[in-house]
Amino acid sequence: MNEFKHFINGAYVGSASGKTFENRCPVDNSLIGLVHEAGLDEVDQAVRAAKSALKGPWGQLSQAQRIELLNSVAERINQRFDEFLEAECRDTGKPYSIASHIDIPRGAANFKAFSETLANHPTEAFRLDTPDQLGAINLGHRTPKGVIAVISPWNLPLLLMTWKVGPALACGNTVVVKPSEETPATTTLLGEVMNECGVPPGVFNVVHGFGPNSAGEFLTTHPLIDAITFTGETRTGEAIMKAAAVGLRNISLECGGKNPGIVFADCDLEKAVEGTMRSAFVNCGQVCLGTERVYVERPVYDAFLKRMKEQVAKLKLGRPEDPAANFGPLVSLEHRNKVKYYYDLAVEEGATVEIGGGIPDMGEELNGGAWIEPTIWTGLADDARVIREEIFGPCCHIRPFDTEEEVIQLANDTEYGLAAAIWTENSSRAIRVAEQIEAGLVWVNSWFLRDLRTAFGGAKQSGIGREGGVHGLEFYTELKNICIKL
Ligand code: NAD
């Protein structure tokens, strides 16, 4: 039987309590293995290991040496690509064809991208005039923040975890990671890579478990944690913010969304359909940046809806290793219950189900899995719960609009503010509308096109803070001003 153990101070350890929970594959609900659940003791050991590693050989490395080490981590992930791919796809059920292009290569790249930013980042310096005419020089000196708690979700497990671990380590911090209870595999495997590359013990630690009254809460409330970076649901973000208030620890929160797609009549319709298809259905709709509300200018509404339905009908559901499959199951049966609840609610709220809406018959071997049909609705009122609440499944609602002012108001009529996609060939309109959208990320004629040097994060209830490029430096380092009187 496979076991997923904690990775503490460079070694794999089980829980002293012997407490474990099952990890099941959402493709067919088969048992992958048992995950050790960390208690207070294991979390405490991991945090203390991370704290003392700050003072060990890791703390003595120069920035260039750290960067070299992290580049070797990226290379080693790529060398063990197939193992990471298999582990990720077994945990999530996502097609190999997607994980091999997004999850694993980006998971590795996250260890390199930030190193380059850091290596090229100038030191802030200001010369100050003084009455004695001699002046003073101010230098902005950055030091690591300390021990960073990384709490990550299940939808892009390796990618979203390394998105935080990469910059945290590049800046000289140490980390304790609590991956999602649904997807422990690739984070566990990363421990082996850290050892193989010679990352000193205690720099990268992993504890497994759940949120409340389990590893997540024990970690975020631990007094030796210096900062917490979290990706997940907005309500969990609130709980973490409360935990961080004690001891005034810094937080970075990347939370949920209810992202709009805006299709103007002057767009390239084929590109808009292709991009909206990806943004609503890739990864079975489990992408925080995904589009769940689509607004289409009336002259192209019928044509757009028709093309979307044709494309959804062509999605090929299947096992991760099936090369023809581009659509996997949801992450778990529990999450399917949530998504199916919204599918039923949409009908209750008066939606027309244009396509999908149910649970597909996948045959005897796969029917135990968390499969769900990709779904398009029309006809819902703007205040329907299905329009306002994040579903995080392969579904979207399509609604016509008539004016630019109207669609800006509709797009912004949400408590969330993570991402938006605008489709138009009129570039002044694109900029005018993008500037008025209340979101951290706006794409024009694209979606999920990411330059890792740019800011990433959400407005409103989609998060606090920005990571990525130089913006990550603000969170992962302490900026000290040294004023030198000449
Ligand atoms: P979640 O909030 O349920 O869980 C995320 C992590 O938090 C898990 O590791 C979980 O165990 C832990 N956790 C839960 N309660 C906790 C607590 N009280 N204290 C400490 N840790 C706790 O989210 P999820 O279901 O895993 O992921 C889906 C959500 O993540 C969606 O809302 C999605 O929009 C969001 N998301 C956001 C981004 C982004 O960049 N903004 C990216 C991906 C996913």
C-alpha cells in the first residue's frame, strides 16, 4: 500500500498517532494510498526544523548559490517528469495531455522564473541632502522573512505550490507546505528532489492533513511561522487571516473568483469561442481564473452560443492516459456533489440547459469516478445564485448584452475580482473596458497567457496582495532601510 508521509528536516516520517486517511483516484474511485495526518507534534517539528535551517548552511548561501540550487531543482523535476506527471494525474484525474503541457513544466519553471527576477533586481538607493552639506545615503536591504507557511489547493497541485515555494526559497526563506488533502502526491515527491539536489534539511518541509483542527490550522496558528501564503477558497482565506492576526504575521491570499468573459460583436469569433472554451472547461472547469459568466454582444450572441455548444459536444471524456481525451473528472466525489448541487439549482432558478447538466454514463469501470458533464446555461437572472457564487466546475452561463456601459456594470456586479477576458478587435475599446474592470488580471483576446514576471492576484474578495516577479519580493522579504550619514 502506498503511503504519503510528512517530509520533515530532510526525512520522510509517519504520524506518531498512526492516524491516516485515504487518497482516492477520481477517475474510478480506486484507492491510491494512505496519507498520514499530522498532529500538533509533527507540525511543531516541521516548523522548528524550518526555523533552525535558517541559521544553518542554507542561511550562509549567497543569492547566486541559492539560485543555482533552485535551478537544479527545476532540472531534476524535468528529469523525473514522468513520475510527477503520473502522480499528478492519478491524484486529480486530469488528462496527461494537459498536465504534461501545463502542470509539470510550469511546476518546474516556477523554480527558475523567480531566480531571474531576483538576480536582476536592483538595490534601492536614495541620496539625501543634509544641512552640513555632506549628505547621507539610504540603502534598501532585503532579508528573508523567515519561516513561510504555504497552504495550497488541489486544482493545480504542483504548479500552485511551487508558485509559492520557488520565490520563498529564492529569497532565502524556509517553508512548511500543507498541500491539499485531496492531492498529496507531487508535494511529497518534491521532498526526494530536494534531497537529490542537496537542499539542506529543514529548508523544505511538508505536513499532510486537513484544514480546521488539523494540519492547516496547526500550521497557520504556530507562533514560529513568520508569514502565510495561501491559495484556496475565500472563506478559508478569512480563517487564515484571523489566524495570522495573532502575532501580526504577513499574509498573501489568492482566493476564489466568478470571472466574466466579454465578447464584443467586433471580435474574431473563432478565437473568442476557442478561448472561452478553454477558460470554462479546461481542467474540468477547476481553474481559479476560469470563466463562469459569459456576456456576448447581441449581434453575435446566437452564432457564439451555437459554436460553443458544438465545441462542448466534441469534448472527449476519458482516462488521463487516453491520448484522445481532453476532459477528465472533477477532483473528488465530494466536489462533484457540490457542482451537481449547482447544476440542479440552475434548473430550479429557471435556467435553460443548452447542453450537459448531468452525470455522464462512463461505463461500469469508471462510473464510480467523479465525472460530470460540461454544461452551458442561458436565461438566468443576474441575481441568481448560480450567477453569483463560485461553482468551480465545467460550466458557464451565457447572456446577451447591448452596450459597453451595461456589460462593464454586469461584469463588475460580483463580490469577486480575480480575472476577466475581453474579446474585441478594437484596441481602444479593449483598453477602455479593461481599465474599468474590477479584477487583478484582465486578458484581451487571450486567456491564461502568463508572463511570470507580472503581478498575479485578485481584487475585492479574490485575495490580498500580489505575487509574481518583483511583487513577490514585497511578500517574501523584509525590506530594511540602512541610512548612512556621510
Ligand atoms: P480550500 O480553501 O478548501 O483549501 C485550500 C487549502 O486550505 C487546503 O490545503 C486545505 O486543507 C486548507 N485549509 C482549509 N481550511 C483551513 C483552515 N481553517 N486553516 C488552514 N488551512 C485550511 O480550497 P480548495 O477547495 O482546495 O481549492 C479551490 C479554491 O481555490 C477555489 O475557490 C479557487 O478559486 C481557489 N483558487 C484560487 C487561486 C488563485 O490564484 N486565486 C488559484 C487556484 C484556486
